[in-house]
Amino acid sequence: MTDFVFVVDKISKMFITGPEVIKTVLGEEISMEDLGGARVQTEITGNAHFFSNSELDCFEQIKKLITFIPWNSNTKAKTFPPKSPDGNYKIGNIIPALSNKPYDVRNVIKALCDDSDFFEVQEGWATNIVVGFARLEGDTVGIVANQPMVMAGVLDVDSSDKASRFIRFCDAFNIPLITLVDLPGYLPGVDQEHAGVIRHGAKLLYSYSEATVPKITVILRKAYGGGYIAMCSRHLGADFVFAWPTAEIAVMGPEGAANIIFRNEIMNAPDPNEMRKLKVLEYTEKFANPYIAAANGHIDAVINPGETREFLIHSLKISVNKTEFRAKKKHGVPPF
């Protein structure tokens, strides 16, 4: 199977049955561009991974991609001279103080990686998750990050597929994985359930749990319920898990949890709204913080944002010779 598909605007077309067949069989009229043009394949179907406006830009994308990946699964990608991140990306100022305010996780990535150079894969599809290649101290890493700017970074059918495929590729070519977590969980709704979010969501858990490359996770902010587990938690075999002091790790958000746990106290209070605020604050202080998870061994350290790059580089150096011995088998059975 093709590892990556590159398409060029107004030139590339992909489809199983063309416009003429569709017109003959179904009586529907559609142009080749609207049926399977470059934008359709990168933004709607997810069949293509890289979009470009010209063939020259496409060739440049291919050349850049090759610098990040090794020639085969038994070698490492070429090591480049280390570079510091661009000073314009101040990692401590990126995440808003209010937990319900969005931000662009790409800025966090660029604040961490060499020369702030992040080569994103499938940028236009399933944009609630961000995947791509970067370098830390000159060595290639694969990055998977929730995108709070889009649907609060929730996991859904498409984002689970997108991340799972990228994780499998990195594992196949011995590229370490760094996961940046900030999500409220899986996207609820009838459409998602009927689309098979259980099956698609399970692909993410399978991919992480099967991956034998170094796996390092940083919890930036929200990490709730099944979404927390799925995003390379300790339970899925993460080698190192770090959390920022802003991290909220719990079975669900403080508002929802307080409404359930303290339901009677809230309903019977003279001022239910005021009591609800107090109980949300109480739950947040007691449970929705990284120190409880750290005390239980689910997190290795609570770190300041400014220390993140240093911790990641150190973790990669420690796990560079990581090996895992698995039972003999042809292969596992993914949740296709």
C-alpha cells in the first residue's frame, strides 16, 4: 500500500467510478474536480496526505519528506545538526489561562522542535488532530497532538483513523512518537455511534499499544475519560508520561462530574448555582489535577512548560535502544 499520496490542485484526480459512469448509473452529474480533485481528496476523503498548488511545490514536499524518514525499517533517519526553536514561540504563553479557551497546538509543537520546523501530514483532513514529523536535537520524531481549535480536540471516527495510520507508519520505520494531549474525550452523538466510533476509536488504542518505538506523552491541559486512555497513556504502554501544571486528568470534566457526584447537595442548596460553582472548584482541586495521577504512578513528573523540550530530549536519549520482545506470531488483528 502507498505510504503517502501527494496531489496537485487542478491536476490530480482520483476516483473508483468516473463522472460518466455515475451519470449513466445514477443519473447524477458531477465534474471530475468535484468528484475526486485534489481538495476533495485532502479535505473530505482523507485519501491524499499532501496538497500543493503546483508540481514544483509537490516535488519540494517529497524532497522534504524524505529527509525525515529512513530508507528502511532497520535504520534510523538521517541525523541533522541540532537547532533551537524559533524564539518567537514562547511555550509558556501559548495555552490560555481558561481551560475552555482554544489555542493552536501547532504553536506548542513549533516551540518544542528544532528550528520550529514541523512537517504536517494530512493538514486538511480530520483537523481536530494534528500529525506530522519534526526533529529534536537533530533526530526525527513523529508527533500526534489534539487540536483544541477544532471541536475542542475531541476524537472521532476520522481523527482516530488519521492518527492510527500515522502511528503505524512511525512504528514501521522506527520513528519515536511524541503525543501532546488536550481533549475532553470522544465526540458524542448518534452520527458518530452509527458510523462505528467504537471500531474506529479502537484503532487508535491498538496502534499505540502495538507500537514498539519510544513513546513519550505530554498532557498539556484536558485529559478526560476514554480519550485520556487512548492518547498514549501509561495504560497503552507509554514509556514516559509528563504533565503540565495546567493538566486536568479525570474521568470527565469538573462541571459534569460535580453535577453527578454532588447532585443532591446542589439541588437542596438555597442557591444551587452558587453551590454548583463551589462543588466544581472542590472537584477540580481534589481530583482534576496532575498530582493525583502522579501520586498513583500514571505520570512520571509534573513539569513546567519551559522544561518540556529538555525532558523530551532526555527521554529520547534514554529510550534510544528500547527493545520489546513479543510472542511469536505473524501479526495481530487490528479492529478494521
